[in-house]
Amino acid sequence: METLFSQLTFDASGLITTVIQSATSKRVLMVAWMNRESLQRTIESGETVFWSRSRQELWHKGATSGNTQQVVSIHADCDGDSLLILVNEAGAACHSGTESCFDTVEIFRAINQQAE
């Protein structure tokens, strides 16, 4: 496991940005943070485990909601400072109940409409 971690660049807080994407639809579901422990637990359990910056604790995605994410693969980017995790999701990814945390206002479109 240490060989894997030595290839990654965690920030000053010990975190790495993690993009979660559906393995089937390829839709980006969410962006979260991982530390070494959450990444290790994700690899060991086969389900996503993140670090909550607001609560300062690990959280197993779906532990209370049932909306789990089964890991298909984990990829590091070319710099090793961010991860892409492909998952098979069971339920909504967003805490608001939507499929994706990006089911919000499209900023680019909103800006263009305001300019007209």
C-alpha cells in the first residue's frame, strides 16, 4: 500500500481531491476528499470512504442513506494529485437526493442568459 501512496501527492492537510464517476453512464457524480486512511479503507472495503472536512471525520458513503458506491476502479491523474474513482452507484450521490451533485444551475448558461 505504501508504494501506491508514494506515487500520490496529498495536500498540506493530507488530502487529495477525488472525482467520483458512474462506471456505466460516465456521469460525474460528486467531488470529495480522501486522506490516506479513507483511500486505504476504500480499497479494502470496495466501497467509497471519504474524509469530511466539515466534520473532521471519515464517512462511508451510504452508511446511513444506503446510497453506496461500489468501486470499479481507481485512477490517479498524471501528477498524482487527484483521483478518479469509477463506481457502480446504488442511489443518489448527492446529499440533496439528486443523482449527481452537479444537478444544479449551469453557470455558463446562466451567465449567457443574463448577458442577453
